[in-house]
Amino acid sequence: MSVRSEGFFLADDLTSLLFPTFSTLNPFFKMPREHIILECTEARAEGKPVSRYNSSRDKKQQQGRIEKKKYNPSLRRHTLHREIK
């Protein structure tokens, strides 16, 4: 609504300019990220406590399970951590 009153914007026009609605057409709109847990794959085989890390991912760009090299303090080295459900 672009109605002007004596050269000034009305209050509802100003709020719509300052606070746009979020939609898929808005370039600043971001999809919510999914929170995941990464668990060490090598610790159980060695009989040590597993290490877990929290992370997030975008479902549209990363559709498979995530694997990252992270530090395991009980093994004192970087190991492969996989996403668990």
C-alpha cells in the first residue's frame, strides 16, 4: 500500500518498509538449519569412551549423512566422526 498523506508515508507503510515479511522471494530469507550429532567411529572399537560433537547442516545442500574429522580427547587424535540419528 503506497498511499501518501501530504508528502509523508503513513505508519503502516513505514513498518512494512522497515520490517518486510519473510518469504521465499525475499533474498535475505534463510531456511532453518537442522541440528545434528556427530559421533566418533573409532573409539568403540578400541574400548574407549566415544566423543560427540553438535553441528548443523542445510538439508537441501547436504542430503546424505555428514562425516567430519574431529578431535577425540580420549584417543588424543583426530578421528572420523559420523552423523547419528
